[in-house]
Amino acid sequence: MNLPVATYVPAPNGSIRGVAYKSYTNETDHDLQAQLMKKNPDIPRINARRSSSSKHLVITFAGHKVPATISFMCFTLEVHPFRDRSEACFNCRKLGYRTDVCPLPGPGIPKCRRCGGEHPPPPLGEQRTCTPQCVVALGKHPTDTRSCKLRFTPVKPNNSKKTSMSTSTNEGGRSKSPGLRSRSTS
């Protein structure tokens, strides 16, 4: 059995990733790296790859600054900082990791990715009747929607066993950090 496998090297410390949009070429990752090295010898580049099946390039640069432009083939492409989306687990409905690496065991009945309820999916062809609940923003929209204002908010996973309720909250129970919210653990 032959299964296609795609891997890439994670960005090391002391590096930053950038995205060059709309690079309409069909080169392999090895050819991309060779072309970038040839056209941009003075830019400290660690890695370059195509973003999934899209026409965008994800380039890892050494240092802490993304160059404004790069030369690629016969084009000059703008480079924008890469922004990771918040990872959300649909099993335990927490932030910081995906469902496939959730530390909690899966429930007997599969949880709905849309609302978090423990109900089976509707029969094929029928519309869902549950109200969506975003894991990231706790809004009434699906988690993976483009309209979520907090989808790019960086979330640090909580590695401690107990949570502290005394961390930077004001009298309303809301987080003082803009764009972040406090979550109750019940």
C-alpha cells in the first residue's frame, strides 16, 4: 500500500516565518529552495515550502525580521508575516492543541464539532439543527470560520495542573489582555 506522506521541518528558535502569496508555479519544495537561494543569496533563509496545495510559499528566515520582498523566478513577491491560527480541540473544547493529540479519552458518543454536544451527526442529506459554538471565541459561529475575530490570537497551552483565577482579571471577570478571554474550568 502506497500512501503519500508530506513532512516539513518545524521552525527553530531564533527564526520567523513569512508567506509569499500567489506564487503560481509548480516546483517541488527542493526546487523552491534552490530558486530562492539563487535569486536571494543575501537573505538568511532556513527553509521554504508550498503551503498545502495552495499557491502560497511559507518561508522560514533566520533572525527576527521578515524581508519586505523576495525575488522568485522572474517575479518580486511581497512577504508577509506568517500568522498561526489558534489550535482548538473538539473533544474537550479547549485551546492549545488539536483533537488528534487530546490528553482526554474520546467519549462513547462522538462529540459534535459544531456545538460540542454529545449527539450523533444527522443522517446523510439532512441539515444540522444544533447552534454552532466557536471553541476560540465562544461565539455563535463555527470554529473554523473566517469571520472569527480571534482565530489568529496566539494561545499558550496551560502546562500547570491547577489554574489560577488571580491572573490579571478585573472586577467583571474579563481578561485585561485585549483579544483574550478568561475561561472557567468546571
